[in-house]
Amino acid sequence: MTARAVVLIRRTAPMLAALLFAAGALRLAPPEALAPSWLPVLPAVLAIAWVARAPLDVERDDTLPALAIVLCTLGLLEIARLSPELARKQMLWIAVSLALAVVAEPAFARFRRLAAYKYVWVLASFALFGLLLLFGREVNGARLWIAVGPVQYEPVELVKICLVFFLAAYLGETGDVIAATPAWSVRANLRYLGPLLLGWGPSVAMLVLQHDVGTAALLLLVFTAMLYVATRRADLIAAGCLVFAGTALWAFRHFAYVARRVDVWLHPFAHPFTSGYQSSQAYYSLAAGGLFGTGYALGHPTFIPDVATDYIYAAISEEFGALGALALLAVYVALIIRILAIATEQPDLYAKVLGVGIAATLGFQVIVIVGGVLGMLPLTGITLPFVSYGGSSLTANILLVSLAWAMSSRTRQGKQASALAGP
């Protein structure tokens, strides 16, 4: 067996294990959710192509894409039980996301070149908001969707990626200077933080004005994490917390829907048949699941409105119990820890900050939505990464994992590297 074949087998082994898990798990799903027969095969083929596309002359954390597929499988399994029609659509979105990851692989392999386009990412986010203003559709009080024929997409998911790229590029250049700037020097801080705020701030303000306070809060958390990694300045983090608190208070006083969500969070059973119906049904699902769950397809999570998107964690908790829900969180923890480890190993500040930005985007998203379902935080409508139904979020998150996977590349050492290089 040649050296290239050995490396290819090792590279694809974690993904093959994840696909075997998917094949076993989806046997529980209703047959109509997996029809036609070619539909489940398409994402599997693209998943193999995703990992096989990567250069063989470098080592990578090949467990990373496999973990993403495991999360997609767990979400698809529950969606299939809730709505076979949505499950078929989700499989198509998984296939589209993996196809985009395959196409983007060469660009991600040269991810440091993305830093040269830092202001292009800002302009791209402004352009996406412009498209929303012109062609956006309002859903549940927020104008966040663009429809192209039967397909709806949420450009805000791409805005998150653009802003992470911008923040990493800018902080990679100026992070050391900002770190050395005295906290009391207002002029110097404005000089270096001003472009950062001008590039990031309007996007967050636009999200708030379009009633997507949840995503705005997520971007603020990601911004704070990346800023701290780049500068290690606690005063900037304190300022960020004050801005977050002030923005939340302002939104509470000026947006009726924010006030309603806070009221439902504090008093979920005060209006059990109107505004509190969704959250109260979710609490009943959590209670019914107990420690071990009711069993797959034996619970009643369909009583929860929008359960496949906002409350899929409650559905999983009901049918797989607290232990199943904790197992799901353990997969997330493994994914986030691996991405943070990749960030730590990077030799330059730009790559470190970019890795932390990817981990923070995924990690804070999990914290916000799970905290909302459990009643620890007001629910914001953010999707649970890879698990909730929704092609926009799925595509963005697969691309983020693909980028983190490319960042984990290390040159192979020894005879194997020589054999791969060829004569």
C-alpha cells in the first residue's frame, strides 16, 4: 500500500466512523423522511469528498469535520421525527453546505490571505444588509430573510462570518498596539479602536434596528472575546460589558418585542395560552423527559411552536432525557475545545484571533440558545448550531468548521512526507 493511500485512509477514518454512526442513528427515523433513497447518500458522498479534498502532505485535526457531521446527524434525527418534510429539506441543505466546503477548501488552505481584504468584509456585510432592506421578507417581526423562488436564506449568517474575518484581520495588525495603549489615553484609544468600531458597530446597530437583538448580542460577545485575546486589556472588556448592558436596557425600553421576551422569561406561566405558550410547553417537555427520556418518537415535543428551530434542544431533552441532552453538549464541548486548541497553536496573532472568533461564534451560540431553552436567559431565536432546522445557519457553521480544520494544518515530518512529495 502506498504512502498516499495510508494517509488518505487515516484522514477519512474519523469521517467514516461519523457516517457509520449516522447510518445507524437514521435507521430510527421514519422512512418517509429519508425518501428518495439517494437523498441520504448525497451528503455522505460529499462528506467524504470534503475530507478527501484536503492536501495529503499536511496533518490536520481530522476529528473536527467528523464532529460536525455527528451534530448534523443528531439534529436530522430529531427533525425527521418532528417533520419528515423538513428533514428532507435539511438533508439537501447539508449537501449544499458540504459542497460549498469542498469548493472553499483551496481558499481556506490559504486562509492568511483573507487578512488582506479586511475592509472588503465590512463592505460585504453592508451590501448584505442593503439587500435585506431592498428585498428582505419580514418573519416574526424581523426583516431578515431573502427569498429566491422557493428558497429562503438569512444573509445575517454570512454577516457573522464577514465580521469575524474583519475583526481578526484588524486586530491581527493592531492588537499589539492597542494592548500597549494606556487606558487613560482617550485620543490614542480612539485612534486605534475607532476604525474597529466603525467597521463593526453599524452592522450591530442594523441588527438591532431590524429586531434581531439576539444576533446583535452574539456579535457583541464574539467581539469582546476576540478583543480580549488580541489585547489582554480588562478595561476594554469592562467597557464592552457596559455597552452590552446599556444596549440591552435601551432595547428593552424601545422595542415591545424585547420587553415581551423578558417578561416571558421572568414569568413564563403568567400567560400560558398567549405569549408564554411556547416557553411553558418547552418546560413541560424538559420535565417529561426526566433523566432518561420518553424514547425516540414517544414524546410530545410537537406541542411546542417552532420546535424544529428555536426549541429543538427541548425536543431532544424530552425524548433522550437529560443524559442525552448532556451528551449533545459534550459533542459541542469537544468541538469548541479542539478549535480553541487550534487557535492556541497558531504562530501569529491574526490566526490566533481568527480561531478564537470561530470558537466564540459557535460556543456563544450554543450557550445563548441552550440558556434560553432552560430559562437561564431570555430566548433570542438563535439556532442551535448544526442541530436546528435551517439552511442559512447550517451553511455558515459548516464553513466555519471547514476553515478551522484548514487552520489546523501542520507539515508532515519524516519519510512519509518525502513519499507524499514524490520524486
